[in-house]
Amino acid sequence: MDALPPLNTETLWAILNEELEDTTVNQLVWHYLGYRYDASRQEWDASGVGEEWRKDYPEPPDFIANRPPTVKLTRSIPKENKQLLKEKLGFKGYKVGDFGPRQTRRATMANWLLSYMQLEGLLD
């Protein structure tokens, strides 16, 4: 796995503005969910992943290509953190006609990462 960008608001904006590759965005979420790639064995280690994820996804899912894991990601965001993109970043959403499932899933991933930052005390 390539070196990941830092988990900060600039990275979240890069996700929302489609400045980061889909693979990198997936890798960020996988990392903070606890997935680690063991290069020597050439396989994923999910021992650090919560049981609720490890059971359904023993290997990290492609959140951008597949709806079910993105729905699970959305449901895992605490209710009080659902509007963090708007509250903390001032994100107003995408313009009607300028977005599709891919952009919606990227926004979900950015919101999940922002929620992670909030829960871990990484936000000002």
C-alpha cells in the first residue's frame, strides 16, 4: 500500500473535490477501520478491525464501487456526527446534475473519516 496522506481537513477536501484517487480514498478508510496489508504474506490482516466489519468484510471492501459497504459505513457514523461535513467544513454538497453515486460515496467516506477524527479528538 502506498503512503497515505495525513488525516486532516485538507485531505477531506481533496476527497470531496476528487483530487485523490479512488484507491487512496479507499485505503484511508481501510486504514482507520483497522485493515492492514501484510506484504510479506501478500494478504490482508483484519485482526485490528471491529467484529461488526470483520464478519461482513474479512478483506477491505471497495466503498466507491459497491453500495452495501457504503451503507454500512453511513450507519456506523454516530447520529451526532452525521452533519459534520456541513458543520466543520462548511461543505454545501454537490450541485444537482453534477454528482452521481461515486461522488455521494466519496462524501460518505469523507464524513466517516471526519467522524473518526471527532471521536478521536483530532478536531479543533
